[in-house]
Amino acid sequence: MSTPFSLARTFLLTQARLLERLLFSVKFEGADPSSVGHLISAYQNPDGGLGHALEPDLRCPESQPLFVEVGLLALYDAGWHDKRLSLSICSFLESVSDPSGLVPTVLSNALASPHAPHWSHAGEPELNPTAGICGLLHYQGVRHPWLERATQRCCQLLLEDPPKEAHTLISATRLVDHLPDPQLAEQLAERIASSLPGASFFIPYAPVQGYGMTPLHFAPTPATRWRRLFTDEQIEGHLDDLFSKQQPDGGWPISWEAPGPAATCEWRGRLTYDAVSTLVAYGRIKNE
């Protein structure tokens, strides 16, 4: 008899890209995490950055800071460390940063290739994705002048004027989770906690009827430090809602317009991997 977990696994095997299939195998089937590391390295360009539509809504081959965050997050999910790759990524980021170390989400060259409608212009250097990238590079255990400068600037901005936008706050949580200074990390966590309730794109209570970030994006497992920001009612309501959204084919849907069928499948694979991981972590489904 099919279970929600087995249906999701079948969906991933039949429709998801290699990255999410490998992440699933590492998390649930004991696969070697080096496979994820080798795959992310294959996305690297000569400039040290990551390219080739690693974020499915941007189909460009050129390196983008957003692709860097996606790649580093995959390494973190797999529990894999690659200092050589991480240091070369730092060199790329330094080449596209402003004097303070902040980087834009995407560069203007990304828009010359097919892309989702919401990517209508290149971004300015800002906290998102810089803070998240810094946190994930600290997880990798590297030291680099750009990383030190960018981390200092991100911490300064978070202390002085915490963002009120959910994507940026999620990026900030990644910095807090891996910041080498625990006392400073706790100060930043307090700023995030105070800013989140009124943030744009934050959906505090289920059901989710459009695009946005929910408490489960901030606390995908009950063990994370961010779980304490939400009531049991919020978490349980969103778990019910997430569980209910599994489709007959075993995957989860996306709520925005992707640039094409391949991107749609790739995003559904990512959302399915994330949904299964969260539902298993909270004991809503069994990995069987």
C-alpha cells in the first residue's frame, strides 16, 4: 500500500532533478554525502561562482549570488564540507560585491536568459542573499577577507535596522545559525524575532492560499532555535496544511509561474523534498 512518503519518493525519482534525488538519498537512505558535493562542484564556473540554473527560475549559465546560496544550502543539507569550493566562491563574491561586502541576489546578465516573471530586474547589493551566504560559508569553516567584511556589514544592518521582509529574515537566520560569535548571534536572533510578526510575505497562520513564507520555513524541524518563535497552533496548523497539499502524483505544487516545464518540475522536486523532510521531522509521516 502506498504511503505519503513512498508516493513522494516515486515522484522524486520520476520527475525531480538529480540534486533533490541525491539529497533525498543522503537524508533518508544513507547515501554518501560526497555525491552532493561533487554535483554542486559541477555547477561551478571558471570565475569561481555557481551557475547553470541552480535556482530553477533563472535559466542562465552565468554565476549568480543566488545560485551560490542554493549550492551552499545543498552542501549544508547534505552535511558536506568543501573548503576549496567555498574559498573560490568567496573570490567570486568579492568580485561582485559593493565596498561593504554586500552582494545582489542576481546580476544583470541573468536577465539575458529565460527567467520567471518575478525576476524583472537585477537587484542591488543587500542583506538578502548576503547574510545567508555568509552563514553558510561560516558553516564551511573558511576564512576570507570578503567573508569577514560582509559578515560585519550584515550584523551591523541587522542590529541597526532589522528587515521587515520574510525572505531577508530567513537569510538572516542562516547567518545567526552559523555565526562564530554566540553572544552576537543571540542579539541578532532577538532582532529577527521582533521583526518577523509584521514582515511582508510572512504567513503566520494556515491555510496558505498564495505565495509566502510560513513558520515551517523558519523552523523546518522542531530542533531548530527558531521553533520557539511560534505557537503550537501555528506549527500544527501549517503541518496540517502542508500535508494536505500533496498531489496525487506524490509531489507538492508551486504557487508561482516558472519559466517553463523543466523549471516547474525542478521546483516541484525541491518543494517535495522540503515537504517530506519537514513532515518526517515533526513526526507527521514515517520514512518507510
